[in-house]
Amino acid sequence: MKTFLRIILAVAFLFIALSFYSYGNTTGAFIFVVLGFCFEGLFWFQLFGKKKRVVHHP
């Protein structure tokens, strides 16, 4: 279930980012391009995320 939720969130972030990029491009409002950049960053972070570090104790 966690993997499914991560994929759904990643797709949502990508869709929002593309929407902001598109709207910012057509209106010339730079803030929407910046918001698109932020949501694209969230997409990549959600897609690859943090790796859990496993520590083995002897």
C-alpha cells in the first residue's frame, strides 16, 4: 500500500507541476513557473526518496 500511495503522490505532483508550468508559460507569470519547479522537485523526491539505512550489529 505504501508503494501505491507513493506512486499516486508522485503522479499528482508531476501533474500539478506541469499545470503550473503551462499556466505560467501562457500568462507570463513567473511565480507559476517557480511553483512548477517546486512541485517538480517534490515529484523527484517522492519518486526516489530517502533510502532506509540498515545497520548490522555484530
